[in-house]
Amino acid sequence: MENEIKVKSLHKALEILNCFVGKDSLGVTEISERFGLCKSNVHNILYTFRQMGYLEQNEATGKYRLGMQIFVLCKGLSDSFPIARIALPYMQELSDRAGERVYLGIPCGWEVFYLDSTYPYQSPNLIRRVLGMKTPMHCTGLGKAILSNMPEEQRNQFLETQKLTAFTDATITGKEELRRELKSTRLRGYAIDHMEHEFGIKCIALPIFDKDRNIYASMSVSGLASHFTEEKMREWAAWGREYVEKIENYL
């Protein structure tokens, strides 16, 4: 079968590595209980990942956390997408101009995969590394910009199959309401995240199309909700379009 796992030991080892996503640290006992494996097997897997740099171990607690080699892999993935190299200087210009963070994302299944981010040079406190992070499409500006410009068949498939999980009180969880929101987004030309994924954070996001006018990625301006007045959002969307057009010329 096409989806059959060929190397089950490798599959299990990668499952263990994946369980560190979103966790500060984990110990052998926690992992062995989670997967129903004996501690010696878990220890050997973790030790191997540590030796290869994918995990680091706290000598005081004995617990493990993700290592720098994971970042190397993520950076390699980001660099393998031409849009990441193309968009970065334009993202930085937009970030400096707006005084806010700017994010770049691409579709990954029914989620958004964050390829890169920039922050205004005059505001280093806004640094937020998101490389490799994934978020749902229905409640993020990046996601709604992509989803609203997908072919209708794909959009309907999303609405029919995906659960619209609430992250804040503002998250859209009704499918007909989301359908209307996506139509408005498409007509407006940019998406708005009204604190739907993180309380206190708003963003506007623009779709990025390839040379055949298929949706390829999206770029957002994100920051504190208090900064996002109607006037500012329209202004930033207009600036964003300038840079998106430049990015699309290279795709």
C-alpha cells in the first residue's frame, strides 16, 4: 500500500521527536508512558537524537528539549522556497514602514506554514521567530487570505471537512459565517484577523499569486489590536499590495 510505513522503528523515533513541538522539555518517563515503550528504548532514541544535535539534554534535570539541528533543518526548508528569498527584503521594508511585524506563510494541508518574519529595526522588542510554526487557516489573516483565493472546490472541501476550533471569543466557528467572511475577504482584496487567533493581536494579510494566478502564499502585517484602526489597515493593505506586486514579478 502507498501509505504503508516501511520502517516502523524510524516512524516511532520521529513520532517521539515530534512530541517535543510546543514543549519546553520532556523526560524519558513522560515519553515512555505516552507511547507505551520501555524506558531503555526511549533512552536510546533520545540519546541518538542528542548525539546528532536534534535534541539537547539538561544535565541538572536529565530532561530533553529540541536542539539547534532542528533550526538548521527549518532554515534549509525555508531556503528551498524561492519566495522566502524573494520576499524578505520587501517584508523588511514593509515592517519598517508600518512599524509592525510582517509574516510570510504558505499553505500546508489545511494549515499555514510560517516561512519567515521581519520586525522594524527600530523596535527589536518586536522580534518573534516563527519559522516552522503552523496555524489553522480559518482564524488567521495569512490563512484567510489563502483560503479565500483557493479554487471554489478546495474551499468547499475545507468547509465540509474541517472543524473550526475556537481560539478566542472572536474566532469564527460557524461555517456559513466563515463562507461569508471569505467572500468579503476576496472582494476586499485582503484578509483581517480581528483577534481571532490571539487575544489582543490583529493583522491584515494579502494573497500572493504565482504567474498563473494560482494562490501561492500570503503576507501579513501583525500587531497590537489598538494599532489597527480602519485607516491604518487600509493604508497598510495598500503598501502591502505594492510589495506583493514586486514579489509576484519574480515568481
